[in-house]
Amino acid sequence: MKKGKVVLVGTGFVGMSMAYSMLNRGGIQELILIDIDKNKTIGEEMDLSHGLPYAPQKMIIRAGDYNECKDAQVVVITAGIAQKPGQTRLELAEVNAKIMKDITKSIMASGFNGIIVVASNPVDLMTYVVAKVSGLPKNQVIGSGTVLDTARLRYIVGQNLKISSKNIHAYIMGEHGDSSFVPWEHCYVGCKKITDVVKHGDNQIDKLNDMHKQVVNAAYEIIEKKKATYYGIGVALNRLVRAILDDENSILTVSTYLDNNAYGQNDIYIGIPAIINKNGVRELVELELNEKDKEKLNHSCQVIKEMRKQSIDKIINEK
């Protein structure tokens, strides 16, 4: 395995935003680009490489193929179709599940045994598909989960309280979607509970819920204004990959595998705070949730399991 070697599968807006972020920040030794559109991949390689003279460190950038996965430390999957107007999430999930299955088989055929990071949507379902098809230990398959939602929350809370977002320690849990939630009891501004900082009174919970609503609506607003979101998730993916490459033991809200009744759940990928290092997920951070938050997490898991039952499990098991 080559230390610092990353393979990116999917050179669309999200994948290339991550690649551009890596180029600017450094810390990656080798970046291999794979896409069904070979010509575009070569163009992206050329365009990124021309920025290397101004990058913080030397880096190899190359258009490649799945055989390059063999000695990679991390493979990031951003490929898949975007949701079309009028298309249901289930329809999107079915199409992308088939794409994930094919991509995963190609990755594993190379002899890959590193960490796979999945960012294709619906991400919790797609991570489950990749984990099942790859047969890798569950700690080695991670979804981007709610890392972006959490970043949006930290930014919005910081803006509202006029405090640096770096000092906001708050997490969004659950599905990367409308059923996500914030365990406000476990959110801090510096070392102070957010419930002690946001003005008490009848409208305290309304203020907190309004901030969460802004997070949920953020993607819809951006898509309405500029057709897609990619810079935020690009930077978030770079952050996640660096936590793996640098063996950081950092806590990030990734889509991770719950089993053995963790959070009362089994056999599901969903956004939960987890400790990330060179082995992928070192361990879950199991928070003591109140009854309301437990219900929200259960509902979020139910949404994902329902979609799986309708057709995703069948796609996984098809020969």
C-alpha cells in the first residue's frame, strides 16, 4: 500500500472540488482520477497539474484505471447520477445502487484492501451497498454521512451567535437528508452548553430548531440558485481523507455501520460521530440520547431501511 495514494472515482463537480481542495491544501502524495468519460479525466488531470507549480507540495496527478486501486490507501467514490426533477429518492437510489455495485466490483478486482469513502447519494444507502458488495470489514467503508450537514450547522450557529465556527462543537446525526436531527444537549460553544448560551425562554427551542431548519434547507436553496452543491462537500471530503491519511483519531459525523445494538440499531449505515484514523472507523462515539432524540434517530433509520427493503437489498443480492 502506497502511503498518501488516493484514487477518486467520479470526476464530476463534487469529485473535482475535492481534488482541487487537495491540490491547495497538500498532504496527498498521489491522486489518481477515474471516470467513465476518459477524455474528461485526461482534461481534469491536465488542468489540475498546471496548478502544481503554485501548490504547497509536490503531488502526482494522473488519469488512471481501476487497477490503480490495488495499492491505494483510500478510494473516494463520488460517481453516480444527480437527482432529476420529478425523480423520487428511491428511483435515484436504485440507479445509483447499480452504479455503486459495478464500481465496487471493479475496485475489489484490483486486490484493494484500503479504506473506501462514499459520497454518492443517497449516501447512507450507497455506503451500505459498497460495504456489502466489497466484503471489506465495515470499519474500512465510510460514507460522508453528515460531515457537510455538521459543517453547515457549525457555520450557521457561529453566524447566529457571532462566534467563530471553529469553536462551535455541534453535530448533526441521522440520515444525510430531511430526517436528520441535532442532539442539542450535546452541543457546545467553546466549553459551554449551547442550551446555556442561546437565550432561555419559550422561544429557545424555536431558535435552535430554526438553525437546524436552515441546515436542512441549505442544499435546496443552493441547488435552486446554482443547480448543484459541490464546494462544501469537496472540502469536507478532503477533511475526511486527511483524517485517514494522517491517522488523526479525529471525531467526524460519518455514515458508519451500526450493529450489536449500538444506538439500538443493527445492520445499518447512518451518520454518527465516530473516531477516524488510518484504519477507517476506530470506534463509534455513543452519546446518551434523550427520548425525543432516540425517536428521531429511530425514524431516520426506519426511512433508510424502508428504502432498502423496497429494492436496494434485491439489487445487492442480484448475481
